[in-house]
Amino acid sequence: MLQHKLKDLFDEPACATNRAKGDAARKKGCGAKPLTPGNAAGGCAFDGAKIVLQPITDAAHLVHGPSACEGNSWDSRHALSSGSELYRTGFTTDLSEMDVIYGGEKRLYRAIKDIATRFDPPAIFVYQTCVTAMIGDDIATVCKVASERLGRPVIPVNAPGFVGKKNFGTKLAGEALLDHVIGRVEPEAMTPTDINLLGEYNVAGDLWNVRPLFERLGVRVLAAITGDARFREVASAHRARLNMMVCSQALINLARKMKERWGIPFFEGSFYGVSATSQSLRTIARMLVAQGAGADLVARTEDLIATEEARVASELEPLLPRLAGKRALLYTGGVKSWSVVSALQDAGMVVIGTSVRKSTPDDKARAQALMGEDGELFESLTQREMYRMLKAGEADIMLSGGRTQFVALKAKAPWLDINQERHYAYAGYAGAVTLAREVDRALSNPIWRQVRAPAPWEA
């Protein structure tokens, strides 16, 4: 079954990367390559699956493999919960050498039973890892038996790390949701304005900046897959009237198959930046009206946008004199390669270049259109080149993930975390103001004047 899943995902027809290829190139897959077991390749398929599913906060997440696999990167993402904290408990079968020799299926069943007895979660997700996949443990059968005996869903997530990189694992997580979760529960009530947000993980509370906007419009987020999610919400996501993809690279297969099975249309949007947020709200309103929502939704959306944009302009006004014309280097990927460009431009800044790692052709086109001909798109940017650009003053600040922060610090240049390790929510209108304030704080910090001055002994 895993081989069939891999083949289908490699040839995903809705993948923007695949659409840009010819038939011969498409047969080679959508950019994911199998990895060597144990090879640290910047995130494996198991890691990607855990990132997608872990924010189902009231479920238990059990890793079937050595304890080291439980120490993956999901916990650095700051995917916050407004309720249950069970998702932050690390469960693992902690396989030993003897389990590798004799098999770990009995150990897995005992672990599932223990979790059900002690924590009573509504569902248990079981993750296959490289070791258990190679020794042949049949987690699907164990989960089926456990589900029947324990009276709750026990969901196998067959995404061993060596089958591909992190983005490929996110798609395998989407397949697990399609096969075992979505469509298994009916919502208590339905409305003509129910929507799902796909690829929204509530990093640092991003989702909490957006939900109030929907509530003011009378739009219900039936399920955020999977930010601050509950199992029943995700299981009833098939009754939504519209899917918005916050990150197309992660769950495009989920969006396409939900459209095929349940007729749910989808589009890709972003909540980073004022203009992107407004555009997403307009698109949601227009598509919901086409699905049968009240025609006044469009007018109410325009009223909300006008109110929020005026408020943001008022709050940004004191910052603009200090931020206008400041140059930023953006090193991230995916949808943020263009949406954060828009957010920085809203604050009057100039983005000299952005990385387009893990970005679709549509993402790249949007980024180039926003930056103009002078802006650069980086498929890859070495740390040596980053250092040179910052040291030479080509950029006043770099926004990136934690792994490159030390390049900026070595160049004595301001740096701001824009990826999943951050502690501030940057989504929505409130997030656009927060981002501008954090950039201003980083640029205005007096430490840069001090560290750039000659040392006393040099003077």
C-alpha cells in the first residue's frame, strides 16, 4: 500500500511543480527523492507527517521506533493550543535491539492499550519510522485490531523517514487523514459559511489572529488542519463549503481529493500582510456566495476590510518614518516567499531578495511581481553569500529561520525569526502590525551601534 501511495503522490496532478513539467519529467516525481535511512537531510517524511498531525491537540501521538525518533523538530514549531495539552506529551515504543530482531508489534499494541487506559484520548495516531518499516512491522493491522478492541480510532501513519523529504511526509499525513479520519464524524450543525483552513498550524497563535475576523463575518472555521485542532473537528471537515490552502506545497493532495470526494472547492491564499489578508477574505466571501451563502457577505467583507485596513494604517503610521526604505533580505520558503514580501512592503520596506525554496511556480511569479525586476529570487543562497550581502550593507536586516541567525549575528546585522520557531503571531491584520513592530525593534536596537563601533583597544 505504501508503494502505491508513494507512486500516486510522486505524480500528484495538482502539484504546481508537476504541472510545469512534461510527461517524461513528471514520471520522475514531484521533486521528492528517497533518503538514506539515518541520514540527516534537513527533515524527513516522518518529520513532515508529525508536523501536520501533531497539532490535533486532544489526540495521542505514538511514535513506533527508537526513542531518538520522538526527538524530532515538531516541538520547535510553537503550534499552540487553546485547550488540551495532550499533544505535547511524547509517546514512543522505544524499541531496543531485541525488538528489532523479534519484531515490535506486540510492544506497539501494549503501548496503544496503555495510552488508551491512562489518557483516554478520542484517537491515537501511530507513526511508522525507518527502523520499524525496515523490519516489517505491520502497524496497519495492529492499529485495526487495537481500534476494534479499545473502541476508538487508532490511525496508522505510514511515513517512514527514508521515503522522502519533509514536504513529502506532509502529503502522506494528508493521505492518512483521508483514509482514516475525514468523513468519519458528522458535525452537530452545519452552516452555509463553513470553511476549512488547510496547512494552517497556529504557529505562535497565527490562527487566533484570523478567527476573530471570520467570527465578525459570520463565517465558521469548521476545521483548521491542523492548527489548534480537535479530532472531531478534523473528522467532520468533509461538510465544509470551501477549503482555503494556506500552504499549497503541504496538502495539495488533500485539497484535490476533498474536492473529488465531497465537491469542496479550494483556493490558495495567505494571511501574511494587509493586502494578502484582504484578498483572501474577498475570495472566501465570493466563493461562499457562489456556494449558497447570503449575498450580503461580500458587502460585509468589504466593510470589515475597510475598517481593518484603516486601523492598521493608523497603527503603522508612527513606524513608517523609521522603516520606509529599509532593505530586507528574506530567506524562507513556500508561500512565505511572497506573502512576507507583501507584509514588509506594507510597512514601506524594500525587499532586495527572497528565497524560493519549496515554492511553487505560482509562488515565484508572485514574489517577482511584488519585488519588481530589481528583486532577486534565490533557489539557494549559501551562508557565505548571505554574510557577504549583510556585511556589505546590501540589506539592513535579514528575516529567516533559526538555522541562519548566526550568519547575521556574525555580520553584525539585525535578524528576525520569520519561520516556525518564532514567538510572535504575524498572520492577519494584527500580525502585520506585530511584524512591523518587531522589525522596528530589531533595527532600532542600540546593540548594533555598539558592536559595530571599534573596540577600545583598536581605537
